Amino acid sequence: MEAAIEKPSAKTGHPTGLYVLFFTEMWERFSYYGMRAILLLFLIDNVRGGMGLNETEGAAIYGIYTASVYLLSLPGGWIADNLLGQRKSIWYGGIIIMVGHIILAFPAGTTLFYLGLCVVALGTGLLKPNISTIVGELYPEGGARRDAAFSIFYMGINLGSFLGITIVGYLGQKVGWHYGFGAAAVGMGLGLITFRLLGQRHLGQYGNIPVKAESTNDKVPGSNTPMIAFLAGLVIILTVLQLTSVIDMTTAQGLAKAMGIIIALVAIGYFAYILLGGGLTTVEKKRVAVLFVFFLAAALFWAGNEQQGSSLQIFADRYTDLNFFGWEMPSSWFQNFNPAFILLFSPVLASLWIFLANRKLNFSVPAKLATGLILLGLAYVVMVFAARLALTGTRTSALYLTFTYLFFTLGELFLSPVGLSSFTKLAPKRFASQLMGIWFVGTSLGNLIAGLFAGGFDEENVQQMPALFQSVAYFGLGAGIIMLLFARPLKKWMGGVE
């Protein structure tokens, strides 16, 4: 059944359903980013009732959690495409997230805390890719209007992030860690209420039926044998690596490193599965190949950008002047620069894309992603100077982190909403949610690297800070320049989709 296309609002030019998804995602991101803002601080705190882990262990657990949240988007997309549909996946995912945050709100020991993290990760994996997929379905015509819609949707993500970091960060650092975790549960509850009350009225039939049930394409594979074979192969590889001591999944840091291998195998294996066993046409295969390049760019970008909750959080807490007119600001609030700048600049860039499109001045998608990587590199150039100053024993000015987050924000706006939009446009329809999950797997890999990177920020390795930041700067600038050189052939393989 084809979903009825809701007419755009005369005032905004976008269907009301976009704003239903906007506010649902806003509250879900309130819960996620709010909790993430205090997670590493809680893990390494040994004064105010935290877990008292060292930086290496705490950062590894942080990386495992944040990576799992996005890695589980892949099975979450598969469940939506094959079993539940996007709408039910969003609803049940939100309920699971809320239950997870409620578990975290109780100071009942290590086992219960880790259980809460697992529950939140499972729910987020079910919700996250599917809400973005429905946004894309609201704009079947594609074009600059869809890109603008994703920029608006991205504002919802970052409004939720800003509110979550502000409220949860304050409660966690100034009142008590578990009050912050409880506030995250309240935020997800508000998102569920929004989606339930307004979704039925303004989203029509979008996402109600699994794509597999709708499809009549004879090229769709008739069984799940390739998927089962892929999963079995993944288990065998991991078992061999564990038995030969290449990886060690019995420690936090070893498990984090093992997850890096898992994520890489999942991404490469899944792209191979779709290309070889997905019944794609030649045009579809070229587009999926382009999505693989975009996936690599996203993984590298998020590896640098997601340092906000790990190494940059430690830098803010230990090496940055937190005094604000005589009041000591919670160090987690520095993470608010990113969503605040996004709220400021999102409308500007959304209007810019439409302005350029109307005048047939095309800034191609690959070029936008390349620009995002270059801006990431520039952000870490700033941090190299900040780290060198910190080594003198002086608390650095907040301006260093402010300008770092400014470059982060501009880079993110060039890469993330455009990447989201591209995955909805280039992905074959029957794999839409699954490939949206792959986009978030790139974020998963980036988060894991960010966590492992932060493990080097203990007091014994403080002299390494400038070199660590410099390495990220080189990778960002180098990858951006390389992608810029290949922007034209990538655009050609996109087959006219922009």
C-alpha cells in the first residue's frame, strides 16, 4: 500500500509529520546525550559515588557503550524492514530506552548499572535508524527540499542534545549522578508521548508495513541464507581470534578492541552481502559502493567528533578554566557548544543548499563530506595549541574548546545531515532501514575509536596530548583532501541522485 502524501504546511513548506518526528527525536536525543555527557565522569569518579575506574577502563567501557548504541542500528533496521515496520520499531525501541534509563537511576551496584547500559543500547538500536528513514519517506521527490528537511530534523536532534546536556549534566555533576540518569528516563517518556499522540494523525501509513511485505520485486532474495552464513562466519572469525589470543574479550579494553574488529567485519561483510546477494541492478550496485565510501568518511569524522564525550571531556574537566564570574561551571556543559552552534547554523546551511540549487550552483554531496573532514582537521589544530599550553600547568581559556566546537559544528553540518539524506536517497528501497543502520555503524566505529583514544589521557601520559591531537588533525585534513579529489567520479556513480 502506498502511503498517502501529506500536503506541506503553507507556513513552513514541510509536512507536519516532519515536526512530529522532530520532537520525538528531540526527546530521545535528550536522554541519550544527557546521559552520555556524564557517563565517563561517573565511571572514573571515586569521590562522589562514581565507579572509581581508571581512565583506560572507563574510556573503554564508554567506547563500548556508545559504539553498541549505533552498531545495534543495523539489526534494528533489519527488524523494521522484515518484521515490525519503522513505526512499531520506534515505539518499542523508545519503551526499551526508557526502561534502561530507569534501571540506571537506581544506585544498586555494578551489575545493574551495566544491565541498564545494555538495555538503553538495545532500544536505541531499534529506534535510531527507523525514525530517520521515515523522514526520508516524507519526501519521495528528493532534491534540495529533502536535504533542507534533514537539516531541520537535525536541529531537533541538537535541541534535545542541548537540553539534555544542560539538565542531566547539571543534575549529575551538581546534585547526584543517578538524578541525572533518572532525568534521561523522563526525557524519553516525553518522546514516547509525542510520538503516540501525534504520529497516528500526521504520519499516515508511513512506516506501518515492513518493506519486505510491500515489495513485489522478483530480485529480492527468497531466503535469509546469505545473512545466516554471514553471521556464522562472523562468529567463527571472532572465536578463532579469541582462541589464538589476537583479541581478549575478557577485559574492558580488550573487549573494546575486539568490538573494533567486529564493527569492521560487520560493515565490510554487510556491504559485500548486499552487493553480491541482494539482487541489485548495476546502477544500484554503484550507488551502494558510493555509500560505502560515505560510510568510511563518516567513521573517520565521528572518530574525531565524538571525542567530545571522552578525551575532550577529560580535557575540559582537568585542563580548562571552568570559572564563570565566580561560579564553577559543570565541565560537561562544554559539550553544549556543539548543539548550540548547530541550532545557530543549521537554518543558515539549510537555506544555503536551497539557494544554490535554485541557481543551479551545485555543491556535490562528496564535496560536502570532504569539507566536513577538513573542518574536523582544523578543529584539532586548535586543540594542539591548547594541549601545549596545558602542559605548562596553566588552565587553558575556554576559547580553545569554543573554537574547536565551532569547527566541529560546521564540519558536522556539512557531513551528517547530508549523509543521512544521501543514504535515504541512494539505498535500494528494500534495504532502506538496513543501510540507514550501516550509516550509524560508521558512527559506532567512530565512537569506539573515541573511547579507546581517551584511554591515553591518564596523568602518566599527559605529555602525549599534543601528539595525540595532532594525529587526528593529520587524518582529518588528509582524508578530506583525498575525498575532494575523488568527488567527481563519486558523483558520477551516484547516477544523477543529489
